[in-house]
Amino acid sequence: MKVATAKKAIRQRSAWLASMFGCAAFLLLAVKIYHVPVAELTANLVVALVLLAMVLCVAASLGWLIAKFRKRPK
């Protein structure tokens, strides 16, 4: 069983690495071929991260509020 689990973990890690290299290649192509400024890409990344943080904060607050109304222990 451990051998199968280890192989699965290696496959998952390899798939993750392949997707990261693919994403990096796509961004490099966007910068080199389409002349997209790096500053614009980083600004879009920052906006996406800020929005993600906002969504997570709202979800956490809503979860806390629901738990508080139901009076469940933490």
C-alpha cells in the first residue's frame, strides 16, 4: 500500500511542477511575443490576491457569525 501511495504522491508532484512550468512559459510568451509589460502582470496578480483575501475574510466572518448564532463551541 505504501508503494502505491508514494507513486501517487510523485505523480501529483510531477503534475504540479508541469503545470507551474507551463504557466511560467505562457507568461514568458506573453511578455516576449505580445509585449505585455511585467508591471501590468504583477499589478493584475496583486489585484487577484487582494480580492482573494477579501473573499476569504468575508467567508470566515460569515462562518463565525453563523457559529455564533447557533451557539456552537469553537
